[in-house]
Amino acid sequence: MSRRTIARWLAIILLLAGTVLVWRIVAWHPLSVPDTAVTDRFVRVSGVAHIHTTHSDGGGTVADIESAAAAAGLDFVIVTDHNSLAAKPREGYGDTGVLTIVGTEISNHEGHLLAVGLPAPTYRFSGDGLDTLRDLDDLGSLSFAAHPESPREDLRWTGWSLPGDWGIEILNGDSQWRAAGWTSLLGTALLYPLNSDYSLLRLLRRPAALSRWDDLLARRHVPAIAGADAHGTLRPAAATLPLPTYEAVFRIAQNYVLLEQPLSGNAPADTAAILAALARGRAYIGVGALAPADRFFFLAERDGSRWTMGDTVASGGPVQLQAGGARPANARITLYRNGVTVATADGPLDTRVTEPGVYRVEVQVPGWDVPWVVSNPIYVLTEPERARRARAAELPAPVVAEAAAILDSFDRDSTFVATADDSTRQDVQFIDPDGGPDGSSVARIAFRLGEPSTEHPSPFASLASYQSRDLAGRNGLVFSLRSDDTYRFWVQVRDRNPETLEGTESWFASVKTGNAWRTVTLPFTRLRSDDPHTDGTLDLADIEAIVFLVDIGAVPPGTEGVIWIDDLGVY
């Protein structure tokens, strides 16, 4: 046989093999599951969280997202634009019948937090993780640490020791794709036009955040969700490509929420029911593009009583744990206790446990690294452990201290001056002679913040004392505070630092105001420098200024209000 003939046959074989491979990719579809009904009492609704729109860095409008969600067969979507609640007016049921819930993705020093179920505040979040969690608690919000194990360092969550009852995003689409590498991403781009579900699924791996979650679960209850982190665009270099589409991302993985009743069509009531279930952990993550995951269950039974994901069972006797439902052939169910495997089953799991602990389930499909289902836990706990975990979820009370010395009583001899940019209106007569809690004189910042412009990019109003002070040996500032509404503003302490261009370094913290007088204790250890290139040490013996500052980093532009301050001291 001639070389030409051999080459011709090789070409034919390669073409046939390529055709078969392309056909298999084009024809691939989610694995089938048996027509099995779930016999528990819960109604399952499916939705996707962590979605960006044109209000931040997304490529589509809320209407686009609702249409994509309807096409993907979802019941709800949770929109979380970066540091924005601009989509709030679109919250509710749109024309497609999909329930839109609007939250936000808040950037802070510890990473990003998804916040849901909050009204638009009258202030901006401070950037401090503990401050943010306190604010979200005040606002009645549900919060989750976003993309906690992102390959991109600046997106990673570092606030693992923060108190509170925040949850965690276990599966994040952006993190998965960033971890895949350029070779896999190139393959995905080539396969995407043939079968978007298959091309995106092949990128998914077992989430690195699962081990972090188990660590947190050892301390307290921690609900988990999947986050699509959908933008509807891809931005290689300066270009913008409309892929993967919202619909394609929405089909990959979903949050399945267990409700007591079907959705009613009443948007506020349905939103409250979904968020309450997510907060409790009455939900599981399912990779629906791999196989339909809408009929999974995980239950605990004892003496005729039943519990499901997110519930707590009092220890004190054997508990029967059951997991199953409609699942692909050969799917393996693994039961974990405190992050350690305690049982596996290739069919329905039905096992008796006697040890207290945190029990959760994963379901694995052969040939795929990403779990098909990840459940939220069922907690089997002793009463002391239950109480300990409840305490671990509480936010600590703020530090309270009495002033050891008064720096300024804000009378006629005050060292402070009122300063604002030209776009901001501030009353320069800042001493209120009888506005204090006991009728004494106080300082006030009466302001209407300007709008940013080329001439005035950073509108501000402030009270500043440029008196040199030696505060060595002091632990922090103490002052009384009240306002006409709830705001945040900055407290700055500036020390002499010849390494900076101005010769001073500014250290700052955000303080929240309220309508009633209260005493604020601000430890110096909470102050952060605004200059990352210095030695990072506040020199208390060489203080150059103390400043109370309202700017667009604290409240929205155009905000008008009054903040009263009294008896600035140190402790």
C-alpha cells in the first residue's frame, strides 16, 4: 500500500473519529433519573444566586436575567450587584413568572459578602468585615461569604474568624473557571457552540471550600449555597463577548430550597419564605446540568419524628439517617460526620447513627469530579453543644470604656474647625450651644454632601482639630454621638510620618450613628492606614490631627443631615 493511500485512510479514520466525537458532544444531555417521587412534606423550588447586571459589571438587565431564568426552568433568582442595590425596584415577580430577589455583593477588607433581604441603607458599608456584619444584622440581612477559595487572591475570603451567623458559598462558578486553567478554558470555548452544558460541566471540580465549610461547621451552624457568579459576559483583554450566557450558567447548578408551602405568587411572602429556608439551611446544591436534582432528600428519623436539612436533633438516642430520591444510575451517596466519611451507599442510604455531630451528604456520579448533590447538614447535638454553637453565632458587644481625659468639650474654646469642599454645604457655625444630652454645648456636622464632578471628585464635610497631641499610653477615643438619621462617617487620627508626601499618615475607622445619644468607644487598634506603603504603625506620641469626616465613601452623594458629637476623650 502506497504512502498516499495510507495517508488517505488515516485521514478518513480521523475524520470519522472526529465526527463521532463531535456527535457525542452535540448529543450529550443530562443523565436520566427514575421517575421517583419524594415522600417528605416539603415543596422544592429551584433558583440561582450571585448574579450581576448592568448595574455593576454584568452584561444584561434584570429583564434579561428573568428571561434567562425562565428559559432555564428556575423559580427564583438572587441578583447581587457589586456594592449596589440599584436593581431593588425590580424585585418581585416579573413578566416571566420568575421571582427576582435583590441583594448586593459587598466588598470589604476580608473579602466579599453576599447580602440578601436588606433595605437600601442610608449609608455605605464601611469596608470592615465586623462592621459590615453588624450592619447587616441591624438591617435583618442574610449573608454569605462569596467565592471563599477563589484562585484570585484579592477575591478570597479571609474573615474565617469573624463572629456572626454568616453562611458560605460552596460552589462558585467564577472560582471554578479561574481554577481550570487556560488549556481547559480553550477547550471549553471550542466545545461551547456544540453543547454549552457539557462544555461548562467539564470545568467543574470538587469545590475547595468544602473543607473550609467543615471547619466552620465544627464551631456553629453555617448554611451553604451555590453561587453562579454570572455576568453574562466574558472580557478577554479589551473585548467583551456575550458568553457564557446567563441561561447557560443558570442550567449548570442550582439551589433547591425546601418550603412548607408552594410559592403563592405574593412576592414579599415568597421572598421571606425562601430567605428563611436559606438562612436555616433547608436547602441543597444540585448540579442540574449533570442530572435533574429536584427530587433529592436527606432526613433524620427517631421515634416517629422527622427532621431535614438545617434542623437540629437532640442527641440522646439512635437516629436513623436516610438520603436518596431520584438519582442517576451508579450514583454513590456519602455521609459525612464532622467532615469525616461514616457511611457510603450505591443505592438509597439508610443508616443508624448514635454519635452527636454535624451530618451532611454528598452524591457523586461516576466520571465526574464535582459532586452532583451537596446537602446542608442535619445537626445532632447535645444541649451544651447547642448552646455553645448559639453563642458562637452571636456578634460581640462593642467595646465600652469611660474617658480618662477629655480632649475637647466642644464649647467656645474648641480647637476644631469646620471644613468642606466647594460642592458641599456645611454650617461653619458648628457649635450647638445647648444640643447635648444634658443641654450642654456640642459640635455638629450639618451638611448636604455635594455630587462628584471633575472639579470636586470627592465631596466631603468635616470637623478637624490640627492640634499636636501626645496620646502615648492611651487605648483609644471615647465620644458621645447622635444624628437625625442613621449614617456612617469616618474618624481619622493623623500622625507625623516623614515617609509620606504630606508628612502625615491618616488612620481611620468608620462609626455608625443613630437617633439616640450613645457613647462610642473606638480602640486605636481598629484604625487602618490609608497608605499601604508605610511602616503600618500609628505613632500615638506624635499625633498631628483628629478629624470627623463625612464623604461619599460613608454616605451617598446628595445626603443631607446632621451629626452631633460631644465630649471627645481618650481612655
